[in-house]
Amino acid sequence: IRRSLEVASIIKMSEEDLGYLDDSKSVEQHAAEMLRLPHCKLVVVTLGAVGSLAFNARGSVRSPIYPATPGGDNVGAGDTLMAGILTWLKDHDALKPEALSVLDDAALSQMLWFGAVAAGINCSRVGANPPTRPEVDAVLGTAHYVDIAESLRSMFEGNSGEIRCSAPGRLTHLRKDRMVSTRGYAYLKNAEG
């Protein structure tokens, strides 16, 4: 495990995992040690039903869980939380190590909450069944608009004005004025941005 930690920019562990490494240290001590590793820029620690923590060079934050509706289970909760965190980081162009280091507390809080919402939706279901982007956005009260207008303009040049793409479980229909996806990971309101 330690060798893997030495090459990671983002480390996610549960409080229980940290206890296996060294139960004499606090979560904060573990995080501080990890942040001193050569590549580590962000540490995320899940705390089960009490939420999660994020640490980087600028600070640390705690986020509560997003409460699941009864009837589900916690299978895949940590993986879904991390998928949500990675999605948020990608959306905010913060996946590069240098960007991870400079996220302030407000950004870390938003990142954790995005992941918590995704995990809470997953835990409202039986088995590992992560939410779609529109489901997370509906809880957050936001629509996710990706600024890809310039890319789309170049794709549509010399083209009839429509492009259809498919991927496993996903069909995307692009038109000059909007992008629509059946799994809803990205929407474009109009080609002008």
C-alpha cells in the first residue's frame, strides 16, 4: 500500500483504512503525512455516516453526508463519492496536481458536497448503482453546462449540422444549437456558449 501512496496525487481512504495503517495516529496526522509524500496533493477521508474530510496544502474541510432515502444500502458509497469528487475536479479544471494544491476551503467544500450527493443517491438504492449527472444536478439545483462551444463550432464546420455519437449505455445527439445525452453528462445550451 505504501508504495502506491507514494505515486498518487489524490489519495482516498476510509477512517477504517487509516486505522489499519497505524491506529495510534489521528486522521489529521495521517493526512499531513500523506501530503508530505512526493506526489500527493489531495487527501480525502471517508468517515461513514458522519461524512468526509478533504485535506490539501491550503487547508482542510469536513462535509456531512447527503442523507439517503430508506430502502437502499451503502454498497459502492465510497467509490461513488470519489467518482463525484473526480467529476467535480474535472468540471473545475482541477485534476492537475498543481491545481489540487491550490483549491481553497470553499472549493474543497463544494467538491466534497458534490461527491456526498452522488454517494447519497447511490445509497438510496440497492447495490452499487451510482446516479446519472442529471440526478446529481437535480439535487444540487443546478444544470451542468459545459463550455465546449469552440470545439463544437469546429466539429460542425463543413458538416450537415448534426453529429450522433454512441458509447456503451449512452447515446448523444449533437446539433448546432445544443447537445443532448440520454445519460446527461453534459449539456450545451447553444453553440455560442
